[in-house]
Amino acid sequence: MAAESEAQRAAAVFEVREPVLVRMASRPRGAAPATVDAAEPVSGARQLAADPLLGQAVRVASGSLAHSLARLTTDEGASALGRKRTLSAARTLTRYARRAGARPTPFGLFAGVGAARFGSVAKAGPGTGEVAVRLDGAWLRRRVLAWLEEPSVRRRVDVVLNDLCFVRDGRLYLRTGAQEQSVRDNALVGAVRERARNPVPYADLLVSLAERFPALDAERLDGQLAGLLQHGFLLTSITPHRIDVALLDGIEAVLDGALPDDARALRDVRAACARHQQDPPGMGGDSWQDALDAVRRLDVPGTGDDAHARPPLHVDLHVPGEFVVPEAVGREVCRYAAAIWAITPQWTTLAYMRDYRERFIERYGTACAVPLGELVDPHRGLGLPSEYGAEPVYARGGPGDEADGPRRAMIGELLQEAVLSGGDLVLTDEVVGRLGEVAGHDPAAAPPRSLELCFQVLSESTAALDRGEFRLLGSPHIGAWTAGATAGRFAAAAGLTDELARLAAESTDDTVITAQVELMPHEPRGLNIVQVPRLLPYRIPVGVPDDRRDPRCLDWRSLLVAAGSDGLRLLDPRSGRPVRPVLPHMLALDTQAPPVARFLMDLATARPRVWSGWNWAGHDALPYLPRVRYGRVVAVPGRWLPGRRLRDAARAQGAGAWEQGLDAWRRRLAVPDRLQIARNDQMYPVDLRERWDRDLLRAELTAAQPRFVLYEDLTADGAGLGWNGGHSTEIVVPLAAARRATGRTAPRRAEPARGRTVPPVRPVPVRPAPVRIHLPGEDWLFVKWYAEPSAHDALLTEHLPALLSEVEDEVDRWFFLRYLDPEPHLRLRFHGDPGALNGRVLPAISRVTRALVESGALRTMALDTYRPESDRYGGEAVQEAAERFFRTDSLSALVQLRALRGPARALPGAVLAGLGHAVLLESLGDWDWCGWVDRMFTKTVEHEVYQRHRAVADRLIGPGRAVSSAAAALGAPSLGALWSESPEPRAYGELILSAPEADRDEALLSLLHMRHNRLFGIDRAAEARGYAVLRGAVRTHAGRRRHESGSGIGSGR
């Protein structure tokens, strides 16, 4: 019953949505796969190419292969091509032919898309495919840039400054990715920036510049502007971004007045494309050639003559018809999604955003909002995550944090059991429950609002589907973190625009601004992927032309970033409403998008848990991994890696060594006859009993970069494909968090940053981050002493006091803290007159430091810029009072550290920490600090530490006696005088206790964190134990008062 109850709860985590995208191979998968006799490759290739649909699909996909096949139609051409190139062409054609029957990934005419809905009775009625043709993005971009070299064209377009430009040190930079270019930001460029901040007619801009710079002739001005335009600093109204009717009409209108012959040629191209769309797939050879000829006549002179080049037209295949998926399939998808969510550990994906959030809180606190344009500037803000400049970051597959050890061990145990039994790794609800326990995450965390998952549907008939006799095979294309993203670029062709718009809009509540990110890919070919209609009222353009005066156009540079409870949040500066960026397509952001666009989506996605599919927890490198099943879902089919010995055999001379090596590999790893060779989601089947198929595998192994894996072929001979006439068919199912799956309802503390405590993040207005800094040579001297953490206490108790006695007359306040950057060090900050600091204090510090370095007590010293974290401690107005309080706390830490060398060291560290927190809170004034502690800290697993030391904790910690108890327990009367007689604690307390609740709570939690930092160092676990002791003692005291007076804090401890 327990497992059944768990399954019921899991099914309630997600709900299905529509539209369901259908991805379908264009040819049914028959029992006789495409094959060629290696001894007669010409005849085999001719036979395959004779298929009209395959032949047309090849012409659309590959100019080079189409050229080779055309030569093979005659004996003379085949002879000229030669045997080696003929074999290569035959292998490539075989792969294409098999993909057309076995791979549902949309690609030209090899596979198409349609739409399905959920219903009570299954239906699969695909109609005749419809071809959608548009100009290739790379071709159109190149052609538009060539047109813009003509002055007559430029004078008929509008221009706007690229929003990826920024000014630094007298130069205007444009950074679209790894590449950066710049021009001198002289008076002319500055005037262009000012005038072209919003779209302006190029001709008007030229006139205004001529009036402003009369010494420059018009031709020179035009040349300067043309250079900015060609290099991307200026974007134009005809710059290809969304290649739709409106853009092409706009280009035609410009050309009509400037280059009328080209305008007519462009109309001819559009007409030729429209004619080709009327032909059924495979039957439009002549119209396809007419369209190609029309495009090449319009091409930039000298660039369109290469017959081997990729065709300059982009083709998609729409499969009309009625598809109905049984509701049981949707329920199975939801159960699987919930099960994987339950076992997903924290930070296996986008882990760098956890570090970035910690850096953000460290710099700005939790009550500040920073303009995104400032934040990503590495000089004014934090810059972008450093991982953006490295190799692409994927979900972690190898060993991770130590916390992942139990999960890795359990998956290894399940894997071993499956391998030894010769069966599958079966995820039962009981196994899911156990994996969830060792995942090390918060099981009550809210699931993602939006998600989509892709599966191949396997069933012998629609009747079998209705009876529940089906399997769902996980696709190499797992899906997307945004529901509808896979369907985005097919929206227009498949008639899904309205449904996708509704899907995108319903994934958030009314308080959130959902905005579509529009971007310019690095590679022009990427334009083919981003062709998505505008689905949402709001948009965030990145590196594309737009009018940012439109209230629905959100300038990414002005959007505000603030800390959230489990990530970073994006806010609209005008309304303060949260902004949720949506990217409704599948462009690879790590390699193809402007870094800012990638960052926007990371902000939207990165949370401690991100749904990321089945994860082998570091076991991926094993030569064989078994099939993984949950219910009727095959999450991952059986998988084999080729291995070094098989690669060596493939490279050996002669067929004998290869055949022996292949057979030996198959025996060692029990490799079946039927496999799928997979390079990401590019897959095709092979039968290792066939010589041609073995030759195909060998060719893959001897390629320059043989990066592929082998999966078991679960659809061999059309198995499971009967429900849709033998076509390999996938469905992409949109999911939304179930309305009752809202996660934890009780207040929860935010995840602490490295070495810091983060207060609860409330939906309160945020304020701009302060920008005040203090450089060396000014009124703050910021010194770093680098040493191992084990040396810090000696530095603080033996050497820092001597330094303070020498410089105390020259400074009016000082404080210290322990830190990692990532090297461990002590941060010492002194405030005073700049002349005294730099003329007397710094030389004294240098003398002391040199002696410490020479004695081995210290590694080195460095000076740095002090950026006050004023918003963390109540704002600019109370910053000086906070810094004076830091001095008291620092002196207290020195007294306590010396005391801990005596009998006081017998006191448990967690009790000392809790007592120190009580001392700090009590010193702020007469206020109900016990009630505050009870509200702020919840019961955690560390509560057992309080229970273990309950007697001593209850004796020392309580209202009205914390300071005296600490002085007595530590044998340090000066400690009591410091906290009770120094004016700084109450002065700061008067200010911060009267502050708004959010500011007060953040400041107090930050003070407690720094209290622990100064005394014990950076140790999250020890800090949590100290808070648990503090909470436990406070609640015990409250319970005692309740029994004595009949009122007080509730009892549950």
C-alpha cells in the first residue's frame, strides 16, 4: 500500500498539456532495410536513389551527395567518381535511407511533424505530407549584407544600435559571443549611438550627422556608417531575424526603389518556392530545381556556383491528419516525469549558477536589484559565469560532490544486479523511493512549472493502444525545459501558432510577465532554428533590431536581477513584476546564442533541482549499460560503447582482423545482432549479421572523430510501429506542474551562500544596489592576510593584537573576517584619515607582515578595494553604525579565542556558537529577540545537537543573562564589559530594529553569520548546529515561561 500511495502522489506532480507534437519518419520501416553489395556499390546506390522520396530528400539535404548520385547515373560518371568515393556515397545514402524509416527527428523530407491531442480512443490518420519551403537563413543573411553595401539600399532602411554594444575606455565594443570587435568612440560614433538608440531612417541619420559634422563630406559619412552596419554595430530593418512574409515584403519594398531587377528576382524566388510547395513530397524534382535556379540567379555574384554546397532553401515536412493519443499514455508520461523528478539530485545541471548566485548575494545581498546590463559587465558587476568561456557545460555525468556518493553507490548496486541477472534495471516505486532518499534534496521542492518530454510510441495497433498495450521509448532528444520549444520552429508550417501561444502564456500566473527571447545566432545557419512566430505579448530582443520604446519590448539591459529563495529572479524595472524569459525553440544556447541570451534562460531555469532525465551517476563510462524501465516507459535502451579494441580492429589492415575483432567484442559484451548507431539524436539501424552493415560500423569507427554509441534496436523489423502504419513516431508531450504540486507551504530559509547566511527572500520591493567603493589610498585600508585556516587563530590572538596596539590611535574603526577567494585568508579593514592610513598604518602593517612571512606564520599580503555591503546591514544610512558594531564583534572574537585556550575549551562548540548569537542579539537593546529567533529558525536535523547538550545550553542561553553567562563561562570579565558597556551595539540596534522587517531580518541574520565566521571560520554545518542550539534553548525558555504564566510561544520543540 505504501508504494501504491507513493505512486499516486507521484502522478499528481505533473499534468499534460496540448498541443502534442508528432514527429514521424517519412517512410515506414520495413522488414528489408536498405542495403548495398560492397562488391557492386554503383548498382546498389542507383537502386536506392531510384526511390522518388529518398532521391528528393537527398537533393534537399545535401548538395554534395546529390551531385555524386547524379554522376552515378551514368557509367562514365561512376568511373570518374572512382570506387572509394562511390563507396562513401553509397554508405551515406544508406544512412539517409535508414534514417528515413527509423529516425523521427524532423529533417527536410526524411521526417515531418504533425499535431496530436489526448482522447479516449486512439487514432492515427496521417495525410499526404505537405512541404514548407523558405529561404535558408545563412543564404539570406549573406545576400542582405551584400545588398546593404549599395548606398541606394542603405538609404531606404531604418537602423538601430545593436543592444550588445557597450562603451569602455573610449571605445565602442560589440560582443556577440567569443568574438569581440571595437571601434574608437569618437565624436561621430558617439553621435551615432545617441541618434540610433531607437530606430531611425538611415537617410535621416546621414542628414543629421552632416549637419553636426559639416567638415565631413556626405560620402565619407556614408562610408563610416556603412562600416558600422557591415560589422553589426548597427542593425537594419531588413536584417534577417524572423524570416517571414513581413520581412520579405520589406526587403522587396526596399529593392523596388533601389535595385528593381533584384526585387523582381526575389519575387521570382518566392513564386518558385510557392510552386514547389504545391507538389507532394518526392514528386517535385522539377519545381525544386526551378526554385534552386531562381535563388542562384539572385545570389551574390561568385558565391552561388558550387553544386556541392548546402542548398540555399530550407525545407520542412508537415504531416497533416488526425492523431489522437490515449489518455493512458499521458498518465504514464506524468508518472514517469514525477518518478524522475523524485530521484533528481540537486545541482546536477547548471551547477555554475549556484556559485553565481552565491557571488551575487555576497556582493549585493538579498534586498538589492541590479540592472542586468551592469551585472554582466565584468568591470562594473560580476560579469557572466566563467563557464561561458569554457567548453559547453552539460548535465553532470561523472562523480560529483561527496554528498552524491550514496546515490552513486545505490545506482551502481542496481546496475550490477541488472547486468548479473541479464535483465533490465527496473525502477519500481520502492526503488524510486530509496533513490529519492539518497538523492540529498528537498523532497518538498516545487517541480518545474513547464517541461516537455519526448517518447517514441510503441504499440502494434491503435486497438492495442486503447487496451493499454504500449511502451514509451525515451528519445535521445529528451525534450526541453520549456513546454512547446521543440514545436516552436514548426509552428507556422504545422498551424500550431495559436496553441503554442496559449501554452506559453498559461505556464505562469498573472503577476508574472512572460516574455519571448528573440536573438541572433552566432552561426547564420542557426537562423533556421529560431524561426518561431511571436507567441507572447512581451518580448526581450537580444542582438536583433527592435523598437525599445514599445512598452511590450523589454530592454534586457534594464531588467533587474535580484536574489530569490532558490535562484536569481528577473524583475521589470517599471512595474516590479517578475519576468519569466521564454525561448520557444531548440537553438544550442551554449554554442550558438549570445551569452546574454543564454544567461537570461539560465536565470529562468537554474534552481537546485532541474528535471534532467535518467542519470547514471558516473557509471556512463562502462562498456555496457542495461535497459532502464519505469512502468511502461523505457527510459534508456541497452547501450554499448565501441571500446579501444574494437576501434583498433577497425583500423587494422585487411578484413580478417576486423571480422575477428568485431566477433570477439560481441562475445565479450553479449552484443545483439540488431543495433542503432547513434550520434546524439542522429540514429540509424544496422544488422551485424549483414556484411554491408558491418562495413557501415567499421566506417563509423575509422572516422576522424568516432563519437557514437550503440543502442539496442527495439523497433527492428517494424516492431511496435503498427499503430501508425509502420512509421517510427515520437510524441513530444508538454507538461505543467499540477495545481496542487506547489511544493512546501511552510516558510523555509533560503539556501545559504558559501560562508554566509541568507535570510528568507520575500516578495518585497527591491532597491538599486549601492555602488560606493573605497580604493587603496583613500579612507579605508583593506588588507588580506593569506594563510591556511589552521593558522588563523594564532594570527588573530597573537599577532593582530600587537598590530592593533601600534595603529589604534590612527584608526577610528576596524574589523576582520575570515574568507575564501578561493584561497583562505583574513580580511582586515581599517578606517581613518587617508594620510594616516597610508603614511603610518600601512607601513606598520607591512613591517608586521614581513616578519610574519619570514617566520612562516603568513603566506603573503594583498591590498584590495572595499565594497561595503551596506544593503545587507540596513542601507547606506546605517553603514557607519554597522561598521562600528563590526569592531565590537571583532574585539569580542579576539577575547573569546584567547579564552578558548583555557578551561572554556571544554564547552561544546555548538553551545558556544549559540551562546555567542544570544549575546549579539541581546546587546542590541530591549527587544523580544527570543521571539525573533523562534520565528526565523525552523527545526532541522541539527536539533539533536541541542538535545545532546541541552543542560548546558539551557543554563547559559536565555533572555537577560546571555552576556553575563558568556563572560562567566569563558572566564573573561572583559567580554561582559565589551558588550554591555560599549555604546556601539545599542546604537546600531536602535537603527536596525526600527528598520522595515525585511531589512531587519537580513541584517540580523548577516550579523549572526559573521559572528560565527569571526569565531569559528567558514563551516556551514557547524553554523547550522549553532543555530539549532540557539533555537532549542529559546524554545525551552519560552515553554518554561508558558507553563509559569499560561502564555508564550507554542510548545513544539
